[in-house]
Amino acid sequence: MELLVFDISGFFAHFRKFYSTSSSLSYAFPPRSAIVGMLAAILGREKDSYYEEFSLDKCKIAIALRTPVRKIVQQVNYLDTDTVSEERLRGRSQRVPTALEFVLPEPPSTSVKYRVFVNHDTMNEIRQRITSRKFVYPPSLGLSGCPATLSFVSGLKAEVKEFSEPIAVSTVVLASRIEIIPNEGIKIYREERVPISFSTGRKIERLDDFVYESEGKPVKARVKGESFKCELPEGEVYGVFME
């Protein structure tokens, strides 16, 4: 299978949890839906027009944490736009204080970084736009106020098959796909329930639980179903697609 591999980085990120309302909580990593939205943005797709083009059966995506991350809650003031007027839009009227959770890197890292693995018909165009830095809409780490830098890593062929032995999975992995985690001392893995796909009208089509290591280390596990293996500059990498 052909894969496009690139990194996304920025000073901070926010990926709002689907059940979060007045206090906006964040996932530690971008859900598949956020990556699809970013790809559609840099390619110039119209809002809500790309769900079928990047559906689960047409687009394979895997995500890995590249830096240790932490979360902080920051109070921000939103403009009160219940009624539109020049005074309100200029912030001269009452503002709406809201608690917003951000994802930040653990020191000494200075930026949050994720690695994305993609298989899709638009890989060549995505690669060209990343290397030339010519995006239709600028990429971000969730919010428009969290600008992102995209860096091309590799275009390569990956081996896709079911591995019978435990593997060190560098990407986030679907909890239901984990069959056995070897007993190799104390390890702390985290789990988050994230949206995988949307249907027309931005309705959540599917949710699932994903396991990850918050310092960006691999998850050692025997995985049910197919995983992929590829060779990157830092060595052999195993991953599982978000599907």
C-alpha cells in the first residue's frame, strides 16, 4: 500500500470533545475527522462537501504522537454575537468568558507534533501542496487560533497484514483491536472516545475508543486484524489505521 507521511506541529492545539459544551475540553490527539477536515481545507474543498470523498472505505488515516503532551485550561473571552452590531463585533459590549482546554508540549519540547499516515487518491496533490507550502486554506491544530506547520516526511510503500506476535504500535490504536498487552512492567496508557466519521449535516456517524501513550511512545500489543509496517528514517514503524 502506498502511504504519504507528514508531520503537523504548532505551539498548542485544541480538538474539542464531541460531548463538550460550555467548557471546551480537548482530545490529546486529532481525531480522524479533524485530519480529514484539514486535508479538505488545504485542498480547497467546500465546507461539508468532502465527507464521501474521504469516507472510511476511500481514505486510510493513522495518527501518531511525536512529542509528550499535557493539557491546561485557559479562560478566554468570546465576543457576544447573539445579536449582530458594530459595538458587539468590536468587543465593546459584554463578553462571554469560557474555559478552554489546550494541548501543550511537555518541556523541553517547544511545539506539539503529530505524524499522519495517509492513503488516498489525492496523495500526490497533498504532497505537492505541503512541499510548496501552497494551501487553499491554512492548516491548523483544531482551532483557527492554533496555526500549524506541515512538514513532508516520506512517500513510501507499506506492508499491510495481520501480525501474529505483539508489535510496537507507534500510532493511536482502536481499543477493540487490542488482543493482548504483554506484561513488561508498569506502563500507563490512556484511552479517549473520539469521532471517526461524519455524514451529511456534520452528524457523527461513528465513535470509537482509542488507546495511546501520552509521551508519544509505542503501545506494545498484539493487534487483531490488519496493521501496517513501513520503513522511515528513524527505523521500522508499525501502525494501525483509524477505521
